[in-house]
Amino acid sequence: MSELNPYAKFLDGRKLEDVLSSTSHDIANKLQMIGTDRSAEPPAPGKWSPAEIVCHLADCEIAFAFRLRQTLAEDHHVLQPFDQEKWAALYNGIGAKDALAAFTALRNWNLLLIRRMLATSASKPVTHPERGTMTFQTIVETMAGHDLNHLAQLLRIATSQES
């Protein structure tokens, strides 16, 4: 069985609230550095473009929203994994600006729930079929680590030489 939070290494002791509340702004800054012309260009063959990375973040925010709410609402809930590559196949033609707007709205909605429920529900268990039993807290930590992983990707693209 794999680790509960494969993105834990990206947290580096940062406060979850700080990461989660700043991600939208950080994405916008990275996209500005990258520029509109480069946002649809993959950095290498087989890699996602910056716009596709932001689409992926918006899709994951939908999945996290559902997971957080299912964890709180149901006992012994089993999360539904998804194939990110199959979801990414639908991103063609969606711009980074639209994806960021969706991500931002969803993140703000999720933050309202997290801020209200984390202190009292952190240890509420849930099962991920590939990772095992985790908690509401683990999902929140995964969200933050996932953000940092993709922000680092966007930064690498932003600071790379133009193709």
C-alpha cells in the first residue's frame, strides 16, 4: 500500500492554512511570469502545459470538495480514485484564466468548510482504496502538498528559457 499523503514532502512544515489560502494568488503570479503565449505550450513532450496544470488543479479541487464532504457526512466512507490522465484528455482548449477562476471559486468554498471543521473533525477516518485509512486532516494535508507540487512545476516552467 502506498503512503497516505504522497505530497507530504512538499509541505516542509508550512501551515496548511497559509498554503491553501495563498495558492490561487500564487498560481496567478506564476501564470503572469509564464505569459499568455506560453501558457498553452507543454514544457516537454508528454508533459502538461501550464494551462493544463491549472485545469488539473481545478479538477482536483472538485474531487477534494467531494472527498472532504463525504468524509464528514458519512461513517466508513470509501473514497473514489480517478485517472488524472483521462480527466486531462478533456482539457484541450480550456485556457489557464478560466481554469484559475474555477479553481479559485472552488478553493474559497472548500476553505470555508475546512476552517469550520478541521479543529473538530481532523481525526474523522475515511478510506482511500489505494492508500488505506486516512483522516479528514490527511485530505487537507494532501491538498496543500499537491498545491505546492504543482506550484513548483509552474515556477520551473516560468523560470525556464522560452522555447
